[in-house]
Amino acid sequence: MFLTISTTGDKANPATDMGFLLHKHPDSPFSAPLSYGTAHVLYPEADAERCTAALLLEVDAVALVRRGKGKGRGGAPDAALAQYVNDRPYAASSLLAVALSSVFSSAMRGVCKARPELPGQPLPLRVEVPALPARGGPALVGRLFEPLGWTVTADPVALDTEFPDWGDSRYVRLVLESDTLTLAQALRHLYVLLPVLDDAKHYWVSADEVDKLLRAGEGWLPGHPEQQLITSRYLTRRWSLTRQALERLELVRLAETDDSVVEEMDNAVAADTGEEEKPTPLAVRRREAIVAALAASGATRVLDLGCGQGQLVQELLRNPVYSEIVGVDVSMRALAIASRRLGLDRMGERQASRVRLLQGSLSYTDKRLRGYDAAVLSEVIEHLDLPRLPALEYAVFGAARPRTVVVTTPNVEYNVRWESLPAGHARHGDHRFEWTREEFRAWAAKVAERHGYDVGFVPVGPDDPEVGPPTQMAVFVTGETKDRKEAKAA
């Protein structure tokens, strides 16, 4: 089986620059042994105007069977003969996807040390796959690739050209064309969607496949209209893994949603006082309230759970009292932005030792988060479906169990004060709920009781006598923290 990737160029931007991206020189054929055969990379054409790289995969059917993964849907074995006589050596499948990730791993990550400016540049790309199994036919091929910016040609392959009445096979000849995508994006699309169209994998799908899917799907899968089908097929319809992946993708989508409405609200908090001075944005007031609560707790090691683009982490870094600050978010894109905001690549060694950014979902326990003085959940809980809140509650208050937990969330009663917010609407399109003060206090009291915390409440922003503040904040403390504060005061 094989596929080709072609691009065009000119003297100023020669097409052969693709060799830098693929880390394979056009004049040097490359071969790599795999557990089920050998992968070869060669260039049928390579000049300034046009360059084509071909990935040829020689499959050792005997080696594949010896590994216990003969052609069977979801890893189930077929009849003895079918293990050796099948389409695996000829049709694109998970075998080819794994070969892509093995021989083009740096290209898939968008890494090019020799020419660091190249990976981020879109290229005029043409991808050809002569034989691709497509369970769902050409229509499904289009539904999968077209939303990603590809022009798709998926020509059905006849069962037998001498007997056209037999109709078409389940295979297509695929041609993809685009001039808006980077090579890394193209490779990640192929890595995920080739086995999805085949609807089978040559190896057992375990829990780490969820992480592989989210890494390869970063930037495109959370918003893909066929997200559920892609996820289910990629994980060979293992429902527990599919559900986990969909939940994490939803959190990524929420984290990456445009927050312009929220920012508009944050910048319009204060009522008109007739003064010229611009009011302090609510986002700033929220951070100030959180920092004050952390200072009062005596914390030095802090978790920012759902850190987003790192505004609070940046604020805490300015204070040397915080010896360790950890930002956690489900979105790799948000963490990348946070890293740039903080300037981690330019930060001195001593300063860099105080901060870490971790990818993780707050709906699952994570041993990396245990043993910290304080944790912050700022404008996070309202982005979860209510049935998922108990999972977050246990992961934070039960498993991680910091001595202090600070939680902020919108006060829905205050929404009537927003002139730009239509009646009955949430402040942000992705808020799954917004609580009244009574609802928030009832939830916080139950959480505190279940997990052995005391809880107090702090208004954030102007405290309207009728509807309360725009943001409500709860500060949870364990008995240990309370005793420390009392001893310090004495």
C-alpha cells in the first residue's frame, strides 16, 4: 500500500523544502523496519516546481498474524485462510496510519529545527491514496475531509473492470487538494481518518488511544460535524473509551470558544457613576479577589484548575511567596497560548522552576494534583453539564484535596443588570447553567459537608442590594487550614 504527498513551488520557495518538513532528503531513499513490515520513503519527483514524497508500506502478512492481529474487525480473528489472504498489504488502513506516525513523527508535530519557519506555513498540497477502504462510500469520505479544508475526489473502484455489472467495491481512489493547510495538519488528518474510513484496526485499542486521538485531533476534531462517528470508529466502538474521548473533546471545545461576550460583560461591570474614569473590568476584580483569598490562606503551592490562557498564573508568578504554581487545562491550544503569555521559553531557570503547565481533565482523578496548599476553579464549573459536577467534585475535593479551594462562578440574578444581555440568556453561549446565590451556596455547603471543609462566601464586583454581585466566590478550607490561621493570628 502507499500514498503520495505532493506540493508545488518556485525558485524563491522551492517545492523541495518539503524535504525539510518530512525530515527525509529527496536524494536519499529511506527505509524503516516496523513490527509488521517495512516502510519506505522515496521521491518520484523533486525539483523547485514540484515535489512528491511517497510512503510505501510493505506488509509482512505472516508477521502480522504472529502478532495475533490478523484482519478482523476490532481485533477479532477471521478464518485461518483470511488471516493471510486479505487486503492488508494493498489498501490504506491503520497499518498505514501507524507507518505515517512512525516515519513522519516530527512532521506531524510540526517540528523542523533546520527551518523553524516552515512548519507554520500553509502549502499547496495534493494527497493521493490509490486504494482506500471506505465503509460509508464516497459520501462519507467527503463528510470527513471537506470540513477540514480539503477538496475531495473519491472515485469508487469497480469490483471488476471486465464485469461492470458487478458494481463498485467498498474501496475508493482518494485525491485530496488544499492550499490552506500545513503539512502537519494534513498528516494528522490522515492519521486519524484512514482507520476511521476502514472502520477497523490491526491492534487492540487500549485507553492510551484516547490520548493519541486528542493529540492528533487538536485544532480540528472538537468542532468537526462528524466528531462522534470519528471518535467511535477510531476507538473501535469501545463505548467507555468513546464516552471518555467525547467528554474531553467537549471540554476542549468549551475552552477554545470565543470569550468575546464574556470580555464585553467583564468590561461593563460598574454602573454609570458619571465619572470619566474607566471602571475596573470584572475579570481583574475576580483575579484580585482570588489572590486575596490565597494570601489569606497562607498558600505557597497553588493549582489553577482550568487555567485557560494563564492570566491568573501570570499574576501569581509576580509574587515570590508562591514557590510552585501549576496551571491545568484540557486544551493544549490554551496551554500553548499560556506558555507564550508567560514566556516560558525565555524565562530564567529559577523562575521557570516555579511554574508548570499540565494537560488534564478535571472530571478525572489525577495523582499529579495531590498535596497542594490551594486550588482555584475560576469560572469553570458552569461550563460542565450538571451530571458531570460530582466527578469534578470528587477529583478536586476528594482525590486532590488541597487545604484551600477557591471557586468562582457567575451570579445569574445579576444578569438583569447587563444591558447587552437579552432576557433569559446566559452570559456565555457555552454556560450549561448559571446559579442564583441560594443555589450556589446550597451546592457549596453539600460539597463542604461531604469532604470535610468549611466554606465561606465572598462577593466579587459591585454588590447590588437587590440582585447581589456579578460574580460569587466560595472559599473552602479544611480544619487544618483553619487551625493554622487561628494559630498564626494568636
